Amino acid sequence: MKKDKYIYVCSVCGEQSLKWLGHCPVCGAWNSFCEELKIKDTETRKSIISEASKKPELLSQINPTEILRYKTNLGDLDDVTGGGLVPASVILLGGEPGIGKSTLALQILNNIFNPENRPLLYVSGEESSSALALRAQRLGITNKNIYLYTETNLEKIIFHIEELKPLLVIVDSIQTLYSDNLLTAPGSISQVRTVAQELVSIVKTHKLIAIIIGHITKFGALAGPKTLEHIVDLVLYFEGERYGPYRLLRVFKNRYGPTSDLAVFEMTDKGLIPKPSSSIFLSSGAETEKIGRALVPVLEGERPFLIELEALSATSYYNYPQRITSGLDLKRLAMLLSVLEHHLDIHVGSRDIFVKTSYGITVDDPAADLAILMAIISSYYKKPLPRDTAVLGEVALSGEIRGVLKLPMRLKECEKLSLKEALVPAVNIRDQNLLRNVGIKIIGVENLKSAIEILKLSD
């Protein structure tokens, strides 16, 4: 009888070892190695290869077919996924606890286009059937084809998937599932990887659609191995302020459509309501002048959104002044503050600086650089920016304002929301033909100093 082979896998980073180690040499974690059965050895792989029937095909001889999609009928969700959900695809939905992942999953089950009335399966490893039924009642779920199954054993779940052959399977969440083939606990690196691979295999075999819900670490990344994101077809992140009214659904990976796109929902007691207008990112007092506030049209995928940035520059009472951001990269703020001190002689090194975006939206568009600095300078001098003016431009280390992409589209969004003028990089307005249909006043700026003078922020 052949003896089973075991390896040891670090539950933090996935490093493998032939013997148990108390300290992981890769990530430095202590007591993180768990024993795992090595299922496929070299002989097994050779057997699989020798029996392989599928052969490589010439790309020029393959006839491409149009991808079939199933509409979710939930506002912009169909647009950001490329037109709907694709059969034989696996979707990874991540987000913080309580953000609305399970609510969105139930609403997708209820609204998905299902012309053949195939079964729809919700697998929960976290909630009981009665708790899910109560939530479904509150959300107004009326689809009669939805099945609930509360289980954490992977083999049992796969058995019922093969029995039902549902159109769509929801797995909530992958960190609670485990396979009998492994000795490690649910949620470990090896369990998450194995469970994900088995689910992908069953989805591809039966041409189903699966939405896998995943937890988020304290650093804002999906928990589990990075291979989890590599093997799925679509990665969605649900974000926003937990106690705020709006939720943002971002696309970070999409094999069948665009990436970096955004869908907006409002969380209510009846579930998530799609919100197509970008004006939700403006506070109720956006029509008034405020110290430390700037408006900037940013791009999310192919869509412009006019958002509100707020900044506060205050006297620090600490040995080390604080730099705190919400929705912005802290390192980018540090770089912009260095540019501010070096080129404008505005000394903020001894002051606390706080910068945040409205409703917790994450902004990584470099076009927001100029707006961030103008909001900080507005707070520093205690002078408000004009309430009907947008500010955009990437700030170089030299203090110059670099051009931005798709300026006409951004300015059209400003015009739609009744803004009167916009400060833009001078390099963007050299070709006036591109801006001939824009109905707001455009002011070009070469550098930070000219921007401050135009906005009348300095002493």
C-alpha cells in the first residue's frame, strides 16, 4: 500500500515545506505551518497527461462566438460587468463586514434574467436558513426558484450543485468552507485555495455562474491567497462608509468586459437601490462656499464623477504632526505636501493635515492632485474656493500642472451639475477644437503659483 505524502503550508503566505517549521522564512510568521495532504504526486500527474484527449488548436481556425450574458437588472451592475453575467464564470465579491455583500447577492438571485426557470442556489456557511429567509422577506425577494443550503463541507455542497445544476450559485463565504481532503482549519490558505479551485472546476464543467463572497483583511485586501483572485473571472469590491447611505461596487478584474468601472447603490431597509447620478458625491451644502473644500471631476473607468474633497490644516499639539486621509493615498499626500513647501514656501510641516473624500469614495486619479492642494491651501489661509469652480490637474514634482485624460468628458459632467468654470492644465486647452462643445468657462494654469493667484487664495 502506497503511503500518503504530506507537506507543510504556511497559513499566512502559502509557503510550502517538506518538514514542519516554527518560523516561516518568507513572511516571518510564527507557528503558522499546517500539515496538508499532497493529493497529486508525480506519478498521478503523468497518468493524467498520458490520458489527455484534448489537443492544442490553431488560433486562426477557431471560430469566435458572441458571449451569452444574463442580465442582473440592477442598475449599472450590468454595465460595469460588461453587459451581464457570463455562463461558466466565477465572480469574487469582496468587502468589509456589514457593507452589503449578502444583500447584493440575494438581490442578484431575485432579479437575474432566467428564461428557462432554472434553480438558483444560495449556499451559506455563516447564517441559518431562518435568518436568511427573514432577510429575504425584508428585501422583498419573490423569486420562487431560489434554494437555500446552509453547509460548510465542500464535498456536500458540490454534490447538491451537481444534483440541482443551478443557473447561479452564491457561496457565502469562501472562508467558512472546508474540504475533507485537507487537515487544516477553514479559512486557512490551503483550504481557501483548494475550495476555490474545486468550485471553479465544477462551474466550468456544468457551465454555471458562481458568485463567491470573500472577507476583507484589515489592510483592505481580500483575505486568502493571491491565487484566489487569479483563478476567478471577475473581481468586485464593495466599499463605502459602513454607516453612510451609499455603496460603491468597483470592478478590479474582468475577463469579459471593462475594468476599473464603478456602480453606485444606496443602502436602504428594503435593500440596495441603484443610483445612476454622480451628484451623490456632493454634500447637501455643495452650493455654498466652504473653507477647505474643492470640487474635482475624476474618472472611474470610462465614467466621470464630480466629487467633493475636504481638507483641514490645523495647529498640531503633537511631537509629530498627523497626516490622515480618507479615500486617498497617504503617500501621495506626503509627496504633494513636499511640493507645496518647496515651491510655494507654505510651511505645513508643523501642522496637522486631514484630507477626505465625500461618502468614502476611493480616489486614485492623479487629476485630483491640484484639488487636494487647493483645498489644503484654502484651509491654511482660511479662504474659500469659489463654489461653482472645479479644479483638476496632475501636480508634478517641479510644481507644474500636467495634463489629464478625457478632459471634455470631465467638463461635460461639471456643466451638467451647473458649475460655471474650471481650472484645468494649460497643456490640455492648446487644442481648442476638443473643447468647442463645452459650455463652461475654462481657465488654463501652468503651475501651482498661477492656480493660487487665479483662485485668490494667498495673502
